[in-house]
Amino acid sequence: MRIKRGVTASKRRKNLLQYAKGFQWRRKTNFRAAKEALLHAWSYTYRDRRNKKRDKRVLWQTKINAASRANGVAYSRLINNLNKANVELDRKSLAYLAEYKPQVFTHIVESTK
């Protein structure tokens, strides 16, 4: 008996084209082009979810460094002093304090000297 795949195939194509919504030119309507574009797009999203964490950490380090140098301590020395003093503040919270609560950050820097 012959199996007709019209419904299944069109459903599969339609489903994939839904993901390609918003792409430019032929890549949003043509199945082959959309499939290729999505392969790239999904690999970039996987990669950039990791790069986003890396970029955030670099940004936090830059903010902490700027604030710590304003208090007369280099970033590496500050982190080393925090580790020696068993202060368990991560870079995200330190960057927040450096940007929005400079008095608290100054107090932390003074306490670790």
C-alpha cells in the first residue's frame, strides 16, 4: 500500500518556516533556504548564550576595576584581599555596589586593606 506524505511533509515544512519568521528575503518563505538559515541561527544562539556570560563578567570586572582604582587599589589586589578576608561577594554584586552604592563599595575596599 502506498503511503502518501503530503500532510506530514507540509506540516513539517510549515513548522520549520514558523521558526524562520522575521528572516529576510527568500529565507523566510523558501524551505531549503530557511532550513539552512536556521542551522546557522541556532548554532549562533547556542554559542552566544555562553559568550553573553563571558561578556557580562568582563563588564563587571571593568566596573570593579574603575571603582577600586578610584579608591587607590588595583582590581587584582582587591580580589586577592577579598579572598584573604573570606569576603564571599561575587563580581556581579561587587559591580552593582561599585556603580550604584559607591559608599558601601568604599567601605568594603577599606575593610580589606
